[in-house]
Amino acid sequence: MEKTIYIVRHCSAEGQSPHADLTAEGIVQAEKLAEFFEELEVERVISSPFIRARRTAEPIADRKQIHIEEDSRLAERTLSTRAFEDWLLKLEDSFLDVHLKYEGGESSHEAMERVCNVVDELPDGSKVALVTHGNLMTLLLRCYDERIGFQEWQALTNPDVYRVQVMDGSAHVERIWKEEVLH
């Protein structure tokens, strides 16, 4: 049993709403990201339904001549429906206590369950790019390496790419995106 999963954080966006599009810089980043993927074997591209994720996935899928699949389980995690002035501290706390849940939000544990199911359902031999969001990406990586948390979330870039190779119950996690690709 082996799967190769490329977990992709969307490119620079105009905001956090589901309808936020890529910025002009983000559009350029998406093209460079597609160039980066030219050398990688990808048979499927599965995206969050959020506009910024789909617009990040489009150039990759176009170059690979494959259809973008959409999966709502790749949508960004809602920390809370309340606006917190200290939201960064609240987010950090949610990594320290994965069962911590704020009003109208989703715990880290709940988000991890839904996103890990996406990967678990992929057939053996899959080579897939999952295009998602920073918080959810970090939680998905944590499914395979429990040391990944708030600091790794803070270190993410827009875009970013990690490769997860799942083999016989174990996984190898590696950041493969290089900032210099954008320059």
C-alpha cells in the first residue's frame, strides 16, 4: 500500500471568506506553482471549494490535462463564528488542546478527522494534489507527524507544498516547496 499526496496551500488571496479570490500576485504564483508541478507525477487534483483554492488548482490541472475534483472536506477550518481580538492565541491553544472548541467552530481533532478521511479514502497507488488552506493543511500534516503544530502553521507560505508518502501504515512528510521558485 502506497500513496503519494501533495498537500498544497493556496496562493496569496484577497481575504479569508470562501469567495475571496487570488490577488494579482497570487495569480502569478499559481502559474509558477503549475510549473513546479510539471515534473511531479499527479493523476488527480482535489480542491477545497473555496475560490482561492480552486484558482490555485486550475493551472496545475490545466497543465496535467485533468479535471479538478472538489471536496468540501478540504475547506478551511472555522476556528469560531465569533471574532476574537486574540485569535492567534486562540489558534495556538487549539493546537495545544486538539479537543478545544470555540463557539460555532470546529476543534482541531474534528478538522483532522474530516481531512484525514480524504486521504484514507484514496486508493492504493494514488498520486494526488490536495489544494487546501493553511490551518487545515497543518492539521492534515499532523495526522502523519504529531510534532507538527502551531509553529509549522506560522512558517507556511502562500503557496506551500508538502509531500506525504504513505506506506504500509507509516508516512514520510517533507516540505518540497522552495520560495526561490517565485523569484
